[in-house]
Amino acid sequence: MLDTGFQIDRYTIDTLLGEGGMAMVYRVRHNSLGTYHALKVLTATSESVKQRMVQEGQVQATLTHPNIVQVRDVFIVHNAPALLMEYIDGPPLD
């Protein structure tokens, strides 16, 4: 788990949005622009799962559609891949 205030490149962890079986999603703030984004950090340790997440990000970054969250960047956080995505403010889908 990443603590509030932890910095990754130009972004600072604001809050944990949710977690699942393979990843945690945080709201992060761009330090210069003040904009919010979502950061999905893989928690699974399998190398094949890590590779699959990076591939997921590469494919998702090429897609532009109103029903698909845009991937904007890929980072490595504590030796795990992380996808920087657009942040959609709204209620949980569950």
C-alpha cells in the first residue's frame, strides 16, 4: 500500500480509491498542474501478470472511446508496473 503524500515522478498519492485481487487504484495529483488522475498499481508478483499489465496499458493507450478509460503513462512503483489513467469522478459501480 502506498501512503498519502508519497511521490511518484510528477504525481503525489492523494487517496486510495479501491483494491482488488491483483491491483490497488489510487487518486493522484499532478504536482505542477493540480489535475487528478488514477494510478493502478499491480500487487500480484507473477512476472507473466506484470508483463500482461504492461501490454494492457500499451493497448489501452491506443484506444480513444468515451466508454474506455484512457491510459496516459506507465510507471514502475516498488518493482511493480503501474498505469496512470484518466480519473473519472463518480459513484462506485458496485
